[in-house]
Amino acid sequence: MPAAYASDGTIEAFQTEDASVRGVQYHPEMMFDHDATHLKVFQDFVDYVAEHKN
């Protein structure tokens, strides 16, 4: 289900009803040079995927 929208109505985030799955339209890998926080967001995602790889 949609959880956030851009001003033009584009869905920017979603989640399942129980919030066990979430997704966002976001590109932290393109923002490392502007703010180190974005690197942490990206690295946390990469780490999570690596830990949950089948």
C-alpha cells in the first residue's frame, strides 16, 4: 500500500499492511558527496541484503 507521495502524485514509498515490507524511491548512492548520512543509509541496505542472502 502507498505510504508517501511526491507533489505530482508519484508513489515515493510503500509498505505492506503489517509493515514487514517497505520500500522507498531514494538514491543515497548518488548523494554521498553531499552528506555522509546517505552513505550510512546505503551501507545499511547493502549489509542487510548481504546478511539475508539465500
